[in-house]
Amino acid sequence: MKEFKVKEIRKNSFFTKTAFLDQNFIVLTPEMPFTEDISSSLEKWSFNSIYSDGEPQSQYTGSNTDSGAYVGGPIDLSQQPDSGNLGKAEEYYSNLLFYIENVFVKASVSDELDFKSIMEKIREMVEFIRDNRRELLMVLSNTEPLTGKNYTATHSIRTAIYSIIVGTYIKLPQHRLIELGVAALVHELGMLKLPSSVYLKERLLSPQEQKAVMTHPILGYTLLKSHNFPLTICLAALEHHERENAGGYPRRLTSDKINLYSKIVAVACSYEALITKRPHKEAKDGHTAMLELLKNEDKQYDDIIIRAFANSISIYPIGLYVLLSNEKKGQVIDVTPENPKNPIVQIFGEFNPDGKNKTVQIVPGALTIVRPLKKSEIEN
């Protein structure tokens, strides 16, 4: 690997490959800019050089496998969702929900919070998602999020799943992927410290109640810090409502002051909120929600994270019902991260000679998706 003097590296540049402090300690992944804060921290601790097989560039390109390109080869269209695997994912999701509900109850009632237990659960989640990503996303699509007192738990689980998928796509090291998953799972814990009459309201909140809700990042940060969670995880709880344009809360941070986990959780959290029905709004389908995020109005989110999210979850997310240009109806069953506009679709009511459901690859100019469909349109 090449040696790069810290003082000579241009600020806010992006390394084309992972940069290391030594053989084991990662300083930067290709999606992370070399900021003034990173430079100052390195110099503060007398680290004068970092090492990489890549080169610093002025912009992040995301064009090579080290920076998060899909590494898995072509998708085998014969591999369709298996009822057994889908059942396993449903059972896993149900058990996960039961686990996190218990964690939240203990945190709310007795301030009990076990970092080691949560970390082990996330380690298990990372492995399960790696082997069952497609089936788990299908379960999320087919399962209505719980409301009332269980909303925070389901929202947190779904946000964690999306965050881990994005973290895997941008090739975070295993230990950071687990930290990210923990951060996403506990990012809303501060809500439990508010009066239940506020966060369980089945109506629009009053201005005073909205102000109370806006304190939950601080409450979550304080709770996690008191239980000795790593600072990066505490900061994700504190910063998940901060925005790139400095229009977020509670500290109105600018982009360069928001940590990476916070940026990822912010996008995953916002997407999950868009596709979930709440008392004051209807749920959007995954495609419409993704397009809304991609617009990135007022530059609220990190463009790099938005692109990583769209590539890993897809413009047409798994589970989405669609109408095709040949007037057939179907459901997205898999996606190709290197080509997020062209998913794999299972056609309803059509079968191959071997009896398996017929699947097609969307091909621009030949077969396209006309629009998403509501579940009611499939049932009719």
C-alpha cells in the first residue's frame, strides 16, 4: 500500500480504495470524505500518515468494487422465493420483534439496557440478512407495521434492516456494520422517555407536543451514554434528525459535523416512515417513497448515502406490486444493485414448464414497469 502524509491530503477528497491507519485499523472507506475533523484527530494523536491502494480524488465515484459495487455475479432467474425460506424469514422477523419489544419495555420501565446483548443480536441480524436479504425484504413488504405502543419497535427494526443492507453495500467492515445496526435499532429510544400520551397519539400533535417530541434525540443520547454505549452509537441517536442543509434538530449541524451512522440512519428512518401508514398520513409505495428521497429536496440527505440506499434497496423495492408494459401484473422479487431500475419480476398466474412461477428481467425498450400497483389492484 502507498503512504499518504496526512498534511498533504486534500480536505474533503475521497480515496478510491479503503484507507488504513495500520494493517487492521480502517480510517476511511471510499464513500467517506477526508474531512478537517478526521485530519485534526489524526494529527492530535500524532498519526502523520495513512495507507491505501487507492488514490484521493476530488469526488466520490463509487465505480469500483472497493467502494461498494455489487459483488455477487449475475442473478439466477431460476432462484425464486422459496416458501420454506420465506417462512424462516417470517419466523425470524417475528422473534426479532418480540426481542426488541422486550428491550424497549425494560428500557422504559426500569432503565435496563444491555449493550452486549443488543450487539450480539445485531451480529446475528447481519449474518441473517447476508444469507436471507431477499426473503426478509419480502416479509417487510408483506407485513403491516404495528401501530400504537408497538410502532417504535417495528420502526426501529425496519430501520435497522435497511441500514445494515446499506452498510453492507458500501462495504463497511464487520465491526462497523454491527455498530451501525445497533445505532439504527436504538435510535428512537428517547421516544420512550416521553409521556406515552405524546408518542402514542393517534392524531396530529399540538405545537407544544411537537416541541416535546423534538427532545427525543437528546433523551436517547443521554440514556445510551449512561449505559456506556460507544460514542458513535450515542451520536447516531442524537443526530438522526440532523440534515445536510443544517435544517435539522436538535443542534442544526452542518453536513461535515454529522457522523456516517447518523447519515445512514436518517435516510433509512425517513424511507421507513414514508412507506408506513400513520394516523395523519397514508403510506406511500416503495417506488414513490424512493423517488421522493432521490429528489432530496432542500438537500436534506447525503447524496452519496441516498445513491447507496437506492442501489441497495432498488428504485423498485422487493415486494412492490407492478404493472408491466405488456399489461401483465407481477411482484418484484429481486433487485440488481448495479442496475436498480431493472428488477426481477414474478408474473402472476404464469408458470414455466417445470411448474415454477415465471420471472422476467426488466429490460429498457423491451419490457418496462408502467407503474406500481396497490394490493387491492392485485386482488381484483
